[in-house]
Amino acid sequence: MLLQLLFVNEVLAQSYKHTTYVRQLTSHPTVKTSVLASIDAKRVEKCGQECHASSTCSSFFFNGTHCVTFEGFFQFIERDNTEAYFTKSTSVFHFDIAGKLQSECTSKGYVYDPLVPLCYKINAVALSKTNASRSCQQSNGHLLRINTYRKQLLVESLNLQATDSVSKYRIDGEKQPNGVWTFSDGREILTFYWYPSEPKENHKSIGLRVTYKGQWDDISDTWPHGFICERVSSIL
């Protein structure tokens, strides 16, 4: 039995509904289950949203083209390994999403900014990129990925402080051998916020130099710098 989680979220004003589905698929031992293409995954998600929006739907079936939702339990008989049948695992409704997010942030020492929205933590302890990433992971986070203009505006407003050992704060981003900059999850960085004349040192990481007021600087991945973590909420 192959289990694959599908998360569907819906925000209504300050309320938030989060539904988890489990994919039910029994494959023949000699058949390798194919990974859903991105376009198919979007179609499955759309199908899940239909079920998610219904108060009576408990499962749905998607065959690559058509979506069928069901009330109550539906026994699925597999025809081939391209068909996907999902049953509802959990469905939680939060009446105060802002309060829920803030509670998650502060419980791990993060700060919640509702305008982004974002949970972040500034660390003035100088570490290499490897150790900084590991430190963020210990609190279910990762180095801050500035992938929206709102995040960039946030760091420009932080008024980062220099210490005896820290004049730069590293964020997520790495220069690949082919010269392309990517985030640690493999996605290519498409928008840059370099300080004028940067990057100029041919380093492979990205940081925020205190004197640059939140704009980017290329920095060493091994030299110790401060760092900013971003925490992913369990309901987003």
C-alpha cells in the first residue's frame, strides 16, 4: 500500500481549514509506481480542494482527467497504477489563524510577522553555512529564503546589528558550478536584491551585510557569519 499525503488549505478571513488526505494505491509487485508530473499533481490538488470545500466529502478519485468525490467510505478497485484514490485523514478548522501561527513561532523562539506572513529568528552567533543550516533545522526551520518582495522589505526593516564577530547575516542561496543561484530546496532564484556593485567577491553564498541595510552581499559558505532562520508552520 503506497501512502502519499496531500494537503489542502483554505483561509477565510481569520479562520483556517487544513485537510490531510492519504493516497490509497496497491501496485503489483512487478510494477513501479510512477511519480505524478507537476501538472497532474495540480489537477489532483484541485480535485482535493473540491472535497475539502464539502462538509460531507470523505474521499475522492482522480483518474488523470475526471474528479469524483464521495460521501462516506468508497472501496477502490485498482485498474492501473496511474489512478489515484484519496481518503480524508484529518480535517482541522482553526478559528484564529494569526493566533495559531504566532503561538507556533514564539514557542520555538521565533518572531511572527503577520504581514508577510513569516516566522523568523535572527542569530548573532557566527557559524559556517553548514552549521547555520543545521541550527535552523533543529527548530524545524531553514535559512531564510527571500523569494518574495515582502520578505525583502522585512529584512530591510530589521535594522540588523553588528557585533564584535558578526557584520553579515547569511540567508539561503548558493551559487552552482554553472553560475546559477538556487535555494537549498533546488529552486532557482529568479529575483535578486544585490547591493549596488554586488556580487563582486565570487563567493557561493548570500548574506545581508549590516551596512547594506538588508540588501544582498555574496559571502563565503565556510567563513562564520550570523544567520537568519525561517520556520515553516505546520498549517501552511
